[in-house]
Amino acid sequence: MQEQEGQDVQPESQAPIPEIEPEVVTPSPEPEPEEAPVPKRRLRRFLSWAVALIIILAAGVILTWTLRVQPQVAQIEALQSEVQTLQSEVDAQLSELEQLRPMVAEVDLLKEQVAMAEAHLDLLTVLVDVTTAQLALAQEDDIAAKAALTGTTEHLQMLESTLEGANASEVADMVERLQLVLEEVETDTFAARRDLEILANNLLALERVLFGE
């Protein structure tokens, strides 16, 4: 009995120790990224196209400026410089013209005086022709009278072109009377003498009006 008990009782230190298995941790699967919402993707695509379009437009503007606008600007600047140069020349010429204006007025006055002197000469030439024709008819020389009046019509027409208004009209009447005298010299010397006298008196009166003599 005692041996049996002694066999049955074993020390507690000899009891088997259970093995502890290591705990295996299984990694949890990573969550899949959620897809971006459709409106956001469209917005990103739109922004990309907008940026690309802006870049293209900017490049076009730069190219246009380089190829077309810049040369035109240079041309405009050159033309403006030329205009300024021409304006300076015009101003200089206007200044010279202002200095010459008194001389121009003096030249015009001289031209008028020369024209009146020529008119006076034409009037005196006609008066000499008429007086010469009167003397020829007084000597009953109708051929000499007609010869004396050969260039008289031309001088009267020149006198008429120089004058104006009533004086020019009076000279035109003298031209008509002279034509009568040229016809009357061969047919009616009495009428020719009368018309020559009237013509001479009218010439003297016109000379007093125009030249105070």
C-alpha cells in the first residue's frame, strides 16, 4: 500500500508544460482607393484643355506681334519721324513765305502799275492812229487813212482786256465804231470823219478818267 502510494505520488515539478503557439496576425487587406467622382474628373479635364488653349492663344498673340504688329509699329514710327521732318520743312518754308509776303505785295503792285502803263500806251497808240487817219481824210487820202488804222483794232482789244466794268464796255463800243470807220473810208468819207472825231473825243475822255490827264 505504501509502495503503491509512493508510486502514485509524483513531484509536481515533473508535470509537462504545455507549448504556447505564437499567434499569427493576418494583415488586413488595404482598402481600395475610391474612384474620384465623375464631376471632378470632368472639371480636371476641362481645366487641362483650358490651360492648353490659353497657352496656344498666348503663343499666337506673341507670334502675331513678332511677325505683323512689331514691323508695323516700326514702320509707323518711321513714318511719324518722316512727317515730323516734313513738318519742320513746311514750317521753315512758311517762315520764308512770311518774310517774302511784303515783297510779293510789292511785286503785285508793280505788275498792276505795269499793266496800267501798257493800257495807257495802247490808248495813246489808238489816239495817234485816229488822229493820223483824220489828217489823211482831211487831205482826201482814204488809202493813207485806212493804212493808219491797220493795227488800231488790236490795240483797242488789248486795252479792253486790261480794263474792267464800264471802262471796258466803253472800249468795246470804240471797237465797233472803228469797224464802221474802216467801212466808211471807202464809201462815205464824211461819215468816216464824223466817227473818227467821236472816237478821238471818247479816247481823250477815257484817258482823263483813267490817268487824270
